[in-house]
Amino acid sequence: MLRVAVVGSGPSGVYTAQSLVEQTLVPDVRVDVLDRLPCPYGLVRYGVAPDHEKIKSLQQNLRTVLEHDRIGFVGNVPVGEDGVPPERLLELYHAVVYCVGAARDRRLGVPGEDLAGSCSATDFVSWYSAHPDAVTHAFALDGRSAVVIGVGNVAVDVTRILARGPDELRPTDVPEAALGALAASGVREVHMVGRRGPSQARFTTKELRELGALPSARVAVEPSDLALDPAYADPSGLPAVNRRNLEVVRGWADRPPEPSGASRTIRLRFFLRPVEILDDGAGRVAGVRFERTVPDGTGGVRGTGTYEDIGAGLVLRAVGYRGAPPAGLPFDPARGTVPHAAGRVLRDGAPSPGEYVAGWIKRGPTGVIGTNRPCAKETAGSLLADAQWLARRTVLDDPVAVLRAWGLHPVEWSGWQAIEQAEAALGRSLGRGPVKIPDWPGLLAAASNGD
């Protein structure tokens, strides 16, 4: 028997576990999928917007994998800093695959970024997704205007959530406190701003079109912004996704002004680079100063020395993710990844026996959910190729029992099912569908009912 730990229960971790147990080269592989949280599914539970039911339904596919008779879910087990060190984990398992994602957001690096009211979109997403680490977060929703910096899918998600009415969010699993705060929000204008043009934006067309379908908001685009895009006049040479994006944005810009019953406005702005978050004099955000940019002829942009201020009480940066150094593992700070060869962790340039990586911590924060499948398969293939000598390592019996003996309190699959039941009951008490429990004590108390 080959006993493997997969650290992280998001798509990359679950796909890695699936690749390990569904192959026939090594017939008896047992996998424990470990997670710091008592709940599985990673960013599918805590990163997908609550109004994206189709994508969230992927949880059912992940559930099917985690219910395999040779896969176990072991939650509430931190690994690394303040948890089980990697070297001790190798006392329990023949091999460990780290699928820990990219936990940090990228910063803008401009003055005023740490003012009250200037936040990462990652934290905002965690808040409305009921991540238990975000329970103390508060966001300035009392101002009339918000600025979202970035033009990727995360930027579109947070823009859409800010612009939705409460009745549109009530049928989702958004936690009650976040729903109440969004219902009381004074935000009526959301500016989504990118430093380059729409033909280079990273959002997908489906996500972009959803902004125009919101019943409580209208989309406005500055035609003068679009005119700066080299592909504006003739988008035929663009890749299909970029061409469709530009066509959608052009359609909004060409639409004549008309009276609208929408209570909110989404303003898409391009070729503006943030240079300073403005202070209201009391240590809070008053807006953002942008420098107008123009194409530099090489696919980038250059500043023009012309500036524009956009007033706002809330600024959300959505300019990408970055891997954080996993405690006890080597790390390449330039790439934000763990050095590896086909998924084998490299220490001082040589493969580290029994240690592997998959997902964003392996390749960086790129691709969509499905990109994790081939990535996981490659890592699983490397591990299985090493199986003969991995199985010679002596490991302790019953890893979960040992974790308990070490003072941890693992939440197994029955505990997760109890959390699901508690969330369904919470939703019924509020006249809603299942509502997420947003805090650690509540999650662990619910999980204890499954023990």
C-alpha cells in the first residue's frame, strides 16, 4: 500500500487525489486530502461568487471524488507554520503533495494603499463568501462611489456583487451579515478601471456580459477610452475571446444615453494607471489618482503625465494573486512558486524524496479551474513513477489517530456533512436556502455533531 497526503482540498488537490486512485499502475494507493479549514473545496467554496451557481455546482463533482473509498478528507489540520511541519507529515505518509494555491494578492505599490477603505479584492471575496478568517473584516459601503482596480474576472465579480440588489443575492448562500451590509450599501457607482485597453483585459466574455444583464445596474463606457485601443477600429486580428470582449464593450459605448430605472451605474474605464490612493485627511480613502496611459507600441503602455481623480470611499485592488512561501518548503520569490521538476519538489536543485506540488503553488496563478487537471495528472504521474522506492519508507500507522495524539482535532467527512446540515438548518431559520456559517467556532461546533 502507498499512503499519500494531499495538502489542499481545492480543485488541484482533489484532481491530484483522483489521478492517484483511478490509475492502475499502482493498484493500492490510499489518499488523505488534508485542509487547514474544516470544509473542503478550496476556492470553489470560498472564491467563486455566490451568484455563480453553475460554477459552484462543481462542488458536486469534487464531492464524488472525495467520497471514493480510498480517499479520506481530513480538515482542520494546518500544515507548516503553526501546524504540522512537512518533515513530520512524512512520518505519516510515503509522499505528500502540496496543493496550497496562491494565498496572497498582489499590491499596487502606490502611496495611500494602506488607508482605511483600501482593501484587496481577495479579502472582499472572502468576506462575502463566508471564509472564517474574514469574519472580522469590514468594508466601507457607506460612500456613494467605489473603485475596483483591475480588469480580470475577480474584478468583474466584485464589481457585480457591489452592483447587485439585495433581492438578487438573497437566494444565494452569502452569509447573513454580508447580505445585510450589502443591502444597506450606499454605493451607487462602481468604477472598474484598467491600465490597458479592453482588447488586453483578462476577463472572459461570459463574465463581462453578466454586468450588462444586472436588473439593478446599467453599464457606461467612455468612448474616448476605447478610441485609444489599437484594435478598436479593426478587432479582426485579435484572439477570439479578446475580440468578443471588445465587441461587448463597444456595444455599450455605442449605446445612446437613455433614461434608466437602474439604481446603480457600473463605469468601465481603460488606459488609467493608479498612482496614489487619496486621503480624506482623516486616514480614510477619498478616491484614486490615475495617470492617463497610451499604448507604447510593444503591447504595453506608457504614462502621459496627465492625471484624473476618481472619488470613492472604497477601493478594491484586483490585480492578481501571488504564492506565499509554504513553511518548510523551498520557495522561488521571483516566481511565487515552489521549485519543482514535473511536480517533484527540488531542494538545492535535487528532487526532495516524497515531496511534490500541484496547482498554483507549482505553476503560478494562471489558467482556469480545468487547467488543474493536466497539472495534477503530471504530478501524480511523477509520484507513481517513484512509487517503488517511496513504498520502502516506514511510516506510522493510522495518520488521523496520530494527528489527534499530536494535539490536533481533525474534521473528517462526517464532520463536514454535519456542517452542511447545520448550514441548511441556518438557511431554513432565515427563510433562505443553505447559508454559510462564517466563523471558526460555528463551523467547529457544527462539525462536532458529526463525530
